[in-house]
Amino acid sequence: MKKASLSDIALRLGVSKTLVSFVLNGKAKEYRISDDICQRVMDVAKELNYTPNRIAQGLRTGHTKTIGLIIADIANPFFGKLGREIEQEAARYGYNIIFCSSDENPEKSAQQIAMLQQSQVDGFIISPPINSEDQIRTLAKGQIPFVLIDRFFPEIDCNHIVVDNFDAAYTATKHLLSLGRRRIANITLNLDLANMKDRTDGYKQALRDASIEVDENLVKVLPFSHENKDVALAINELLGKKDDLKADAILFSTSKIGIMAIECISSLGLKIPDDIAVVSFDNTDAYKICVSPVTVIGQPLKEIGKTAMQILLNEIKHPGVKVKTQKVTLKTEFIVRKSCGS
Ligand code: RIB
């Protein structure tokens, strides 16, 4: 069956293809088209099961009303929730999102950027993998607006939205110290990721400011592709001997690490917070139903999504106009529950 086109709708109503295009692209008010005509166009479009050809629309109007979103892993609760916030904000302005998971692999993100450019996206929102500086530099020299989220490269002048990871980890570590914990560990990811490095730096600074020497044996750095076995090894090194626990508290730099770690702690027969206090980045729902609901560092996902879309739309609407890059650092929320004791 032939796909319905703008011409089919125009022919059916005896109006111009341009009028139909204005109505279907949300420009009816701008061109003073009556509500009655708009309704008739929408009714015929629905009857003919019209679906816009984004590529043709892009060639005709220069816009496909699509945004390419590249994040590490859409299955990760943090990125999944963040992607949802971005998608909802984009829909408010008639934009659709094309999701890509880079798996923190720069070769993958380069392929995804190329695919999205061929798809004529109007802009990018990217959580850049490590070693993807060159592809971000190339984007910065191009014409397609983009904004980095979750981490950025200080040496590249471009839009970014991040949270204050250093301050968040500092606050969480100080909280553990205020409750009398002294042998505080940190389980984190590949410190080539700027946000992970800032988290561990904030944790270490809080220890130093409390005159506690940083013990590198209490800092466990996992590969990005960490699995249960990697987390289990770290937990066993820290807590393997029940009568000689190396740590009395742990800061998890991501919720993915934290959830796997809490399962390991439980399998060792240890109790949270009695034997070990825990704090984690990312306010994932699973933490609320733990036996001792977990004290977390929550990131402002809705605000990140809104801010990213506002920055992009401003540049999309003013093509070619060199606007000042937007560098946004948002505060996190420290949510105290029961996993640190009192
Ligand atoms: O796995 C999700 C975590 O890593 C979040 O804290 C986010 O900041 C990402 O970088």
C-alpha cells in the first residue's frame, strides 16, 4: 500500500501542500490558519495513516525534528531514567529522540555519531566515552548543535551539563565520618572518566580534611565492563575476613556497583549498617527497598534533561549564530536513609 503523502492530504481537501505542511509542522498559528482547517487536515492525515518522512522533511525544511542521544548504556537505570527525561522534554517541542548506547566505547560512539549525521538529526546530546575527544572536537568544528552530559573534556570549549561530583562525594564521606566511621573505602570505575575521578578525589579530600591518611588499599577501581565477579572480588578484599574487616564504610561511585556490592555483603552474612555502612551515587528505586534503605547522592535528572534541550533548541533556532557555550554544573541531592546508621 502506497504511503500517504502531503499531496494526498492537500488533494483530498482542495488546499495547498504548503498549508498542509504548516499544519502538520505546528505552524498553523504562525500562518493564521483557522482551527477548522487544522482539524480537517489532522482528520484526513489520520484517516490516510500519514506518517512524516523525516529525511524528506529534513531535506525540505532543513530540520527532521530529531535529536541523537548517545549514552553509555540505556539498560542502566541512571541512563534509562535520564533518557526518559530528555525524551519527555524533547516531545514538548515536537522533537523525537534516537537512542544509542556507546558502552563507553569511543569506536562505537564515532560510528553512532556518523549514523546520526546521515539521519539528519538536528542536534546531539552525548555522554562522551573516554578517548572520544577527537570526535567531540570534530563536532565542535561542525554546524550541528550538541551538548555533553554527565562528563566533559575541560580542554574542549563546548556545551556541557554535569553535576558537582567532587562536592557530592566529599559530602557523603563527611557524613560517614560524622557517624564515627574511619576506615572508609571507595569502589569506583575507570578513573579516566572525569566524573568518576572527581568522585574519588572528593572522597579523598574529605578524608584528608579529617586528618585521615588515604589508604589506596581501600580504593577499588573496577573496569567499565565490570561484572558481579569484579565487585565480589573488591568486596572480599575489603570484607572477606569477618573478624578483621578492612573497612567500616564504603562509598559506591555508581548504583550499578552498589547493587551488586550489597548482594555480596549480604552473602557474606554481614549487616548494613551494623558491620558496614554504605552510601551510593544515584537514587535508584532498588535502594529504597533494601533491608536498610540506602543513603544516596541523587542527580537532578529532570533538570539535566530540561537544560540540555533548552541549550540545543536555542542553537537549532539560531543556526550559524555563534552563541556563547553553556557550561552548567548542577548540585546533587544528599538523601539520608538508614544504611549509615546513626
Ligand atoms: O552508572 C551510572 C553512573 O555513571 C552515574 O552516576 C552517572 O554519573 C554515570 O557516569
